[in-house]
Amino acid sequence: MELQSITTHRIDAEDRLVYTDDGWREFAIDNHYSLFYEQHLMGYTLWSFISDKTLIHLYQSLLHCVRLARKPAKTRYRCDSPGVLREFEMTIRPLENGGAEFENRLIRISKRPMIRLLDIFAPRGPEWVTMCSRCKAIKTPGGWQELEQAALELSLFQSDPLPEITHGLCEACYEVMLEEIETFKEAG
Ligand SMILES: [Zn+2]
């Protein structure tokens, strides 16, 4: 399936998901999210789709600034599939009704060897590993490591069953997002 390089979703003034375009839908299907996402996801708050509390807090701060300043802000994140690295730039625009529009633009895509850890159908055991919600880095005993590097070095990625993924936010992403928010505020 040829995926759209730009997808859009919108929330209302209470942060509830109220609209997704066809591209967003195709992307969701390609990533094996529920085909019935529209019935299941519409009306839920945006924050129920993000598992890390710190990332939620940072996104909420940025969104608050966007609504207050009535101008768009940009940030980045990764949303990979097992064999493809994908980096997105997200533009958050305020809407007249107090809601906001999120435009997700694919800015980097590259095929790489399959990383089974990202295969949502692979069986999971009692072990778990922490992944950064924003950049997909993996927390290792020696600190946060890029996903591809961690996949090469950590034998647990080849283990059967695979570890469960829990989500966090790495220090680098925390710093970057704080900086983005501060820069946005300073720009007035
Ligand atoms: Zn990160």
C-alpha cells in the first residue's frame, strides 16, 4: 500500500479525537491498528493514546501554548513498523472552535532489517523493555540507546518470547521538547 506522506487528525476543545483523514486511516491499517478505529477511537481524548505521562504533559503544554498564542507549532516523532524507520514532523494548528489540527508529515523513511520487537503479533513473555514514546530509543543498563543499535546488541530482541514493551521518554527527547516549548513561548 502506498501510504500518504501527510495525514491529519483533529481534536475538539476538550482534546477528544473528532476527525481523521483517509491517509491517517490507511496508516492505522498499515500498522495493524484496529480497522474499526473510527468507531473505537472517535470521542476518546488524545491522551488515552499516549502511554507515557511525561510525554502527555509536554504535549499538553505545547498544545496549551498553541491555543493561547493562536499560532502553529512543530515537533517531531518516530512511528516505525518492524522493517521501516519512519520519522514525522507534526504541525499543531489551533482551530477556531478551540480544537486543534495535527498534520503529520513523513520526513524520513528507510527500510532496515526487521526488528521483531516491533511486531505486534509476536508472542510476549514476562520480561519487559522500556522504549521512548517519541524516538523509539531503548533503555538499556548502560543508558538509552537508538533502537537499531539496541536491536543489534541486546540478545533479548532475539529471545522467544519477546519482552513486553513499556513506554517512557528518554532524556534527549525530554530536553528537545522542553526546548521546543520554550522557543515557542519566547517567539511570542
Ligand atoms: Zn527519545
